[in-house]
Amino acid sequence: MYLGKISITLKESVLDPQGSTVHKALSDIGETNVSDVRIGKYIEVSLNDSTEDEAMKTLHRICKSLLVNEVVESYKLQLEKK
């Protein structure tokens, strides 16, 4: 059994209005050392695959078919054995 950790962010070329709003709010409260903010998603998935290779293939498949809009988002995967 494996635990898949998926981090999804907007591609660098895509504007992030939510990140811009948070950046402005941080500036408004005096946090002037923050130069940029990007907002993303974090998802954990428990997998019953028997090998690490199968688990990674499953994670890529579910990201591409459901979780990630690859036109505007990119993703990173981590895998832990449970």
C-alpha cells in the first residue's frame, strides 16, 4: 500500500489572481519581503498497488484524467510506502 502526494500549481506563464490577492494582503499587513505568491492544491491518495512503479503509473493516470488541467496546471508527485 502506498500514499501518493500530489502538488498541483498553475504554470508559470498563467496569471494567478488568487496569489496576487494574497500577495497584496501580505504587503498591506507589512510583509514586504514577500516577492510573489502562487496558490495551488495538495491532494493525498491512498493506493492499493503492489509495486512502486504501479503506484506511480496510477498517480499519473488519475492526474491526467481528472485532477490536473495540463493546459494551465503542472503537478509533482511523491510516493510513500505505508
